[in-house]
Amino acid sequence: MRRPSPPLFLARSGYRRRRLHDAARLVPVFGAFLIFLPILWSPGETPEPDTARDGLYLFGVWAGLIGAAALLAPGLRRSTGPDAETELTPDPTSGDPN
């Protein structure tokens, strides 16, 4: 007898949680790209670098990354379902001293 096949689609909450984790993993990569982007900018009309504009840009990127992390953090904190819970202390009935 054949086993029933698993459902074709994931539950909506599990799918959204995985996509939220994927987005959280991409925030540092996207942030690194934005931080290194001023290196590619062409210099202005003057030979001196425009450090004020670059400093404001970097501060804006930094603040934006903090905002993105703040928006993603509440969804990452939630853990629902039996597979999301992890036990950090050993089971005293198992007899394993480790």
C-alpha cells in the first residue's frame, strides 16, 4: 500500500515564517551592498571627496538597516507549533549525564 503523498502547498503561517527568515538573512547582504555603494560613485566636480554627502548617506543606510531589523524582529521572535520549540535543558529522566 502506498503512503499518502504530502500536501502540495505549505501552511500559510509556515510559509510566511520561512520567507521572513529569508528576508532577515538578506538584510546584512543588502546592507553591505548599500554601504560599499559610495565606492562606485564618480567624484564630483571638485577633486576633493564629498565626505559630507557620503557621511549622510552612510548614516541613512545605517538608520534604514536598524529600521528594517526592527520591523523583522517581532515576526522572528514568535515561535508557534511543535517544530519551533527547542528544549535547551537535558531531560532528567533520560539518564544521560551530558
